[in-house]
Amino acid sequence: MTEITFTFNGAGVAASGGQSLAAALIAAGRREFRVTAGGKRRGVFCGIGVCQDCLVTVDGTPNRRACMTGAVDGMAVETQSAFPALRSDAEVPDTPRARVLTPDVLVIGGGAGGLSATIAARRAGAEVVTLDERTVPGGQYYKQSADGGLLDAQQAEGATLVEDARSSGAEIINSVEIWGAFDGPLILAESENAALIVRPRTVIVATGAYDRPIIVPGWTLPGVMTTGAAQTLWRSYRTLPGRRIVVCGSGPLNLQVALELAVGGAEIALVAEAAPSAFRHPLRGARCSIHGPTLAWKGLAMLCGLRWRRVPVRNGLRLAAVEQYEGGLSATFRRTDGGTCTVRADAVCMNAGFEPQNEILRLLGARMTYDPAVGHLRCERSQTLETSVSGIFAVGDCVGLGGAPAACAEGRIAGLSAAALSGHGDGRGLASDRRALRRHRRFQNALWQLHDVSPTPLDSLPEDTVLCRCEEVTVGETLAGYAVNPGHLGTLKRATRIGMGPCQGRYCGPAAARLIAEKTGEALTDRSFFAPRVPVKPVTINAVFSAEEALRGDE
Amino acid sequence: MTSDLLVIGGGIVGQIAALELAGTGARVTLVDAAHNAGSTTNAGSLHVQMQSRFIRLYPEHAPNLERALPYYKQAAECWDTLEAGLGPMHLVRKGGLMLAESSGQMAFLEEKSRREEAKGLDVALLDRAELDRIAPWIGPWIVGAELCRDEGSLNPLLVNRLLAKACADLGVICISDRIDGLTVTADRVSARGLQGRYRASEAVVAAAWGSGALVRALGVDIPTAPEPLHMNITEACEQKIDHLVQHAERSLTLKQFGTGQIVIGGGWSAHDHGVDTVPGVRAGSLLGNVALAARLAPAIGTLRIIRTWAGMNTTADGTSIVGRLPGAERVIMAVPGDAGYTLAPLVAQMAASIVLGRDPPADPAPCSPARFAA
Ligand SMILES: Cc1cc2nc3c(=O)[nH]c(=O)nc-3n(C[C@H](O)[C@H](O)[C@H](O)COP(=O)(O)OP(=O)(O)OC[C@H]3O[C@@H](n4cnc5c(N)ncnc54)[C@H](O)[C@@H]3O)c2cc1C
Ligand code: FES
């Protein structure tokens, strides 16, 4: 792998080619990337382009996400100020670059579900284009190493899937930011400064999920990140998020990542699981092993691996606060008996379940219902995994949590069905995938009974806890805003500015929606959440300009 | 429910009217459908000069618009007083620029500014060199502009918050309900809502697009029409754009809020799903509106659009509708003309003074709803 150097605020940083800026900076011990309007420092939080807290200025261009931008030799990277300068020498891009694509099947997302769908649709003879936001293919579960090396069986399995998808004849484009989804369907995206305009016959949405955080005082501090972010740092870029690490929340991902980081050489100071130990619920544990013996076995092996490395795994501990402490962090946990304990570390990783990335589906009008068991919306689908909107399919975690094996099976079903709908093949031969899917779903149901992803009620948090990371709105301000402007989330947004920043309410939105449901006693529905809006992700004005030039006279 | 005075519609006009009325000690009830208010979705431009968009889209309204120019100037000044009384609204009145890209457009601005000056507006024509001094971020194609020093902008979210608090402090009773019928008897007005009945001695109708339907049964046909419009906002950048920016020929407004964000709008259309549903964003409007902004101000090209939305504007015949309803004098109309947020304080104060029998701040005669009476 090539060695490169770039500068951060003028100082040289050595990195390996293919590393993300975020990984390279963290490896160099830099974790503060941007300064908020309120003067607070922020760094990598989500690691997958959702939170917008890793923004940096790259070669004079402001607000680039360090986690989604590859480090390039000679780059000049700077801390992002909240008010970047306008360039008065700027010119309108004179030759806007744009590509218009009209595939039979457009797959959005290159993870387990998207790649499986790509292969299936292509094998059925459909012309397939697959767009993925990340620089490294494979999505959350199968994410690959930037240097092509293989860590373990999971990555090897992913490598095969990526290779099969690539050699299938589908066009797979990475580093694509999808920002527009309109009826038609018309999908607009930005890819390396060029506009992509896609008018597909069918769409398979496979956008996955992002980590649900634990909203507590200090969750915005640099060094606090989602478990998914830590995993991306390690699996894709062989970068440890810190030397001494705390992992907390609930769910199997925490155990897996703690073990991976320990094997990678980090000291895991604590793994804190909110739910009581599985041994206290032998029946639930047994149900898991009946429905998914292999996966249950994998879970047990992870626990043994952690024990063997003397990593303390404690159940019944909830994160209460994170503070800065002598250049590092100190995390305080509350035990079920009310007592507290404090652990020092230089990185705190958190995951308390997942939120589906369902923005594109909601924008296109796909019907959703709220699933109280996991606390998020689920997309309604037919047997062929078509949503309520004809020609729009949805697979994997963006529909509602399901896990990678289920996403693969769903991808194959939707891929074949979308191909058939666009005139390729008969969509038959899905029986074994349907059976597998039923098995995976039973396992998932049993699995989540062992964990506790119930979010902390906002009104139990200290008033000065930041709720909206982008606009720096506190829990107290939100509650006060609600008291004056009862009603729905849109009213609360206008009254307090929660959700008005660049992450578009991805973290504060679900939390505030739950708050309002609690206060009003009304059941959560699709309309309880922020109304879906374009752009799906922030998009540069120049990219919109290029798309407009290419589309002019077309609408 | 009975009170002294009833205000129907709780947008900017209804709220300011309620404040004015409650300030006299009257018991005021404000009933609002809390739905599709232009006041919660508008762009916060304080318009004074004639907007080219109206002249192009509704040429038949142009003479009305021209006659109304003094109201706009006075309304913009009302905002200064309002901010002084209520608190910071990010109100800036450094003027508005209408940019021209050709000598033809310059000639149009020249003629327009002459007519506006005659109506008392503080306007001037700027050539490129003068423009470069005050707006160094403009694109290379701009040849000149008209500057209207009366114009500016404010942040409606701040205004709405301050007004809601002021109304609560003065004891205005705010109710979420939709009125679907008005009856007027010799001594009172009765409004039938979905959740209840509201009675008062007089009622101010400030229901924007909902106003026409409310009073149709009372015999006056006021053509208030909903007009779904599109808006965009960027992330923040350094404070650099001081003016409200428009284009001499095409639909555009662009300005920088006190938050550092740039707000791009100007009347691009949105999908109309009926007044009961929030309008939807059209791809063509987003693309066209933002691309036009990029051409005029290339310096903002690397900024990102973080949000777009669509809101419900109201159009009638270009002139505000203020005054007692012919044949149903206990009903007082308060519907602003084009650029209604700008006009709101003046329209609300005119309506309130009619109710209270005070001297109105401006002559309401040209705004009388009598023009719609059969
Ligand atoms: C996207 C957009 C951008 C704009 N930009 C600007 C700008 O930059 N500058 C400017 O000056 N103007 C602008 N406008 C226009 C401006 O917003 C409106 O003219 C102004 O807000 C009107 O205020 P209002 O109080 O009359 O009505 P609204 O704010 O529309 O409020 C009317 C209220 O009445 C309620 N209502 C309706 N019918 C009933 C009923 N039957 N019973 C009870 N309640 C009812 C509605 O639900 C609503 O809450 C813009 C408008 C839009 C949509
Ligand atoms: S860490 Fe890069 S966007 Fe969240």
C-alpha cells in the first residue's frame, strides 16, 4: 500500500493510500475536526456519512465529510469552521458533467441486500446499475478493507459477494451521494463532481440502517462515536478509534466490535450491555439457538473470546454521561440498582439498536408502519418485497432491522422480482430464499428479546443534554418548546430548530417523535416523524447546477 | 365559547391583530387551523420594490401593485417598530438589489425605478463597478442592478416565536380548530368550528387562502387562492451577502439570514395536493431555482443545500383586502396582498384600528373588500 502525506491545519499527516481522511486523522491522534457555531469541537461520530460532525475543509472546499473522503497525497485539510469563507473568485462550473442512466433495475446501496439484489437481477438478464455512498464496498456487515486484505471469514464472504456483483456485468458506482428521489421515479445523485441522473424502470432500495445512539450528556464529545463507526475504522482502514475503549449500549454488534478491537490490539476497558445477562433468561437464549444455531453459536463464541482476553462484559449497565478528563474521556454508568460506576477511556463506542435509512422510501411514498418492538418504522411490502409504490422494492435493514443473512435472502427475492417486472425472467425459484428468510426472521425476533434497545426517555435526562447535535438544541429547550407549541414534530422543529441542521434530524428526530408520542398518548405512525424532504443528504449547489443543465427541457 | 373579539387565522396577520386588540384589554380568542400557514414557511424577505415575478405572472395585477407601493414602504418601517418592541428578529434593512444580465433588463429596471421613485421609494440604479463595491460575490454576467434601500429581510421563525409568546403574555386565548362557517346576527358573529362554536361581537378574518371560502356564504366572493411555493436553504457561511437579491426577469430571491445560512426562493411552484395537505417539492423547481442562484452568485457554489420545503402562499388581486365586509359589517377582513409577510404588520394594524374605531395607520379605502361585492 502506498504511503502518502497530507496536511491538517498545516502540519503533515502520514497515511496509507485508500484510507479515509477520518481514519488517517484519528490514526494520527487528531479527533477534533470541526467547530460548531456554539464553539464546541466535534469529530467522527457515525463513520458512515450520516451525522455531518466530521466536516473538514479540503483544498479550500468547505464541509467535506472526512469519513466519506479518501485521503489523497498533498491534500490541504483544515478544521471546519461553522462559517466558512465564500470564495469571491469562484466561477460557475462551465462544463457541468452529468450522466443520464436508464437501467431496468436501479439498486441503491451496496451492502448485503443491495449486492445480492444486483447479482440476482443481473443473472435474470436485467440491466442493473448499483449506486453506493461509501468508498469501500460491502456495506455495514461486509465492509471490505481499503487495502484489499481479508480480516476474517465475514470479510471473505463479503469479498466473494462483491466480486460476484462486479463480474455480473452490473455497473457498480461507489462514492455516490444520492440526494434526490422523485416520482417517476427520478433519482438524482452526485458522483465525484459529476451529476448522475437516473430514470430506472424499477428501483430496489437497500440503504441499510445507522446506529441508534445513546443520547446522554457528553454524547457529542470528540472520541465518542457509534460502534458502527469504530468498526468501519477498524475493518476498512485498520485504524483503532483509541487505545483504551469502552463499548456500550445493547445488541450483538457491541460484542462483536469489542472483540475485533481487542484482537486488533486495543484495550477494552468495559463492554456495558443494558439488558440483563442472557443466562438470567435461559428460555430466550434457548429460543435464539433453536432459530439460528449457527448465529447463536457465533454469539457465544464472541463472549468466550472476550472472557478469554479478560475483557469485562457487564450486563445491566446504562451509560449516564461522558465527560472530558485529562485529554481523554470518562464514562459514567448507572447500574440497575441505581448505583454508578465510572470508567476512563480515550474512545467511547455506543450502539443501542438501529434506525433504518428509509428516507428515499418515504420520499417515494412507500407506506410505513411503526414497530414498537424495535422502536422504528417498518416498510410495508408484498411477497415479492415490492413496497406500496409500484416498481419500488425495498430490502434489508432500511425496511426495519433484519440482519445481514435476511438482507441477502431479501436481495435475491427482490432482484429476481424487479428483473421480472422490467421484462427479464419469470421471477420464479424463490422458495428456498423464502424459507431462509422465515428462519432468519424468527432468529432476529428471539435475538432482540435478549437485548434492551428501549431509548432513554428524554425527560429523564439533565436539561442541558444536547439533543440536536447540529443546531445544538438541548433537551431542556426542546421540552420548553414543546410546552409552548404542543402539536406535532414539525411545529416543534420550527419552535426550537431541532432537526434543521445538515444531518436533517437523523438523531434528534426519532427521539423527539417518541417524546411527543409519550406526551400526547398518541400512537406513533409515519406522520409522527419529520416529513421526508429532498435533499436526502446535503448537496452542493454546483451539483444541483450540473443536474439542471443536463435535465433542462426534460421535465 | 364567547369572547369580546375573535380572530380567525393565526398566521402573522392574525397574531399581530390579536396582539393589537388584546392590548386594549379586550378578551381575544384566536382560532387557527394550524395548517399550511404561509407565515411558518415563508422566506422572510421584506419586499418593497415591485417584484418582477408578479409583473410577469399576473400582469393584470401590476397597476394594483404599483398603487400599493407606499404601503410596502410603510410596512417595512413597521417591522423596525415591531422588533424594537418584541425583541431580536434578525431584521436587516440594508436594501434590496434587483440584478440585470442585459441592457434590455437594465432598461426595464430604469423604467421601473422611475415609477417607484414617483411613489416615494428610495431607489437607485447601479452599474457594475458600483455593484462590485457592495456585492463582490456576484457573477460575471451581471451588468447592473436596481437598489431599493427600503428592503431587507428577517427570520420568520424568530418572529413567530416572539409573537406566540407575546400573545400568550397578553392573555390571547389560542385555539387549534378549523372554522367552517360564519354567521352574523344583529349583535354578534358566530363561528362554527370542527370542535366548537366561537362567539364574539366582531371577528377579524385573517385566514389567508381560507378567507374567501369563509365569507362566501355571507355574500362576498373574495378570490383568495392558495399558491404552493418552493424554498431552499443552505448551510451557514461567513456573513457576506447584505442585500435581499432578486432578478430583473426571472424568479429569484436570495439572502443571508443572521444564522449565516443562505435562503433561496422567489416563487417557484410546488406540487399542489389541496389545502389540507402540505404541498410537495417539485424536482424542476429545486433544480431551476438553485441553478439560477448558482449562476448569479457563483461564490455560493460549494455550499450545500441542506433542506428544501414547500409552503402555501395566498394570492388574490395584488392588493391587500382590509375592511368591513359589505353586508356583514361585524366581519373585518385582513388578507395581505402579494409579499404578505412584509405587509402583515400594516394590514393587521389597519384591521385592528377599524375594529377599535381608531385612526388607521394608512388609508384602508383602496383595500376595501367592497370591490368584491356583487
Ligand atoms: C414559500 C413562501 C415564501 C414566501 N416568502 C415571502 C417573503 O419572503 N416575504 C413576504 O413578504 N412574503 C412571503 N410569502 C408570503 C407570506 O408568507 C404570506 O403572505 C403571509 O405569511 C400571510 O400571512 P397571513 O397571516 O395572512 O396568513 P397565513 O400565515 O397563511 O396564516 C393563515 C392561517 O389561517 C389558517 N386558516 C385558514 N383557513 C382557516 C379556517 N377556516 N379556520 C381557521 N384557520 C384557518 C391557516 O391554517 C393558517 O394558519 C411567502 C409565502 C410562501 C408560501
Ligand atoms: S462521522 Fe462522517 S458523517 Fe458522521
